[in-house]
Amino acid sequence: MKKFRVTLLVFCLVLLYLGGSDLNALRHNYKIQPVSIADLEGGEPPQQWLTIEGGYVDLLQAISTTGSVEVSSFLVPLKSASDTQDYRVLIETREPAIVDALKTYHFKLNSVHEQQQYVQEHQELFFGRRDVSGMVLSDLINLNNQNRLAKLKSDYGVDVPDDVILFTEDKEPARVRGFLFVGVALLGLFKVFSLWKKPVAPGAD
């Protein structure tokens, strides 16, 4: 019985932490905020939920984190100018047109000449201006992705800026989940403390 109560308590505290994190994120990101790619490159994100304006994608520098044809998303650099190789923002995108183009470029073309011709035929898609809406990854998720990018850098020579901003396209703050998690956690804690008040039978563990 004691083990059950401890397990339930830990479960409720985890839910309370996750729910509180969601509610705190919602409080600071109640409304989406526009920001220019130039401001983002030169400073810190004003909040997590943003529309990044004025950026240019560079699909030739896109990163696949799986390295297989089954990939469903790519990390794509978003730059302030189309003629520079430098960037600070990486957007995780599942945009079908981009994913299909990169899968074709990397996995379906048989020669460098075919790849070059394909890029020339899709210049706007590969290097065009693109405004994106979504969320800067939270610190915990960002740390996990930083570790993943560090592994890509060491294993495959992927060159990623040390202060890269990871941004997930089309992601929005959770508006219901936080309230749900906190509600379930409070009910669970009430159950735990009510059980703790009851005397434990001799020999129960």
C-alpha cells in the first residue's frame, strides 16, 4: 500500500510539473508575436510563439536527422539574406512541398547533374523568401535537440552554430493540456493524502 501511495504521489507531481510548465508557457505566449529574422539573429527570442518574417530558406543546407528515405521532417536554415551561408535559426518543418523536394533531391536523383538541374527548376522553393509561424523549442526540448545536433556534427560533420535557435513550424501553445494535467494531479494528490490518513494494516507494504 505504501509503495502504491509513493508511486501515485510521484506520478501526480510529474503531472503537476508538466501542467504548470504548459500553463506558464501559455501565460507568456497568449498571442503570437511577429519578429523579423534580422532581430532574431541579433538577439534573443521575445517569446516562444512567433511569426518570423523576412527570412530566406536554404534547402541545400537542410538537415535530416534520420538519414533515410522515410524522413517526415527536416531542419532547414532560415537566413536574413539569400546570398549568405551563415544562419542562426533552424526551423523544423513538415511542409509537404519541402519534404518531397528534399527526398527527391537526396534519394531519387542519380547524379550531381540531375540534382543541379532539379535545384534550378525549383529555385524559389530551395532559396525563396518564407515567413514561418511556430514556436521556439523549450529549454528541455532544446537541450535534447542540441545533443542530437552535436551528435550529427561529430558523426556526419554537420556544421551547426553553437547559439542556434531551434524553431518548430506550425506549433502552437497547448491551451487545454495544462489545465487537464493540473486537474488530474490535484485529484491524485487529494487521493494520496486521503489514503495517508487511513491506518495501514499490520504487514502491509
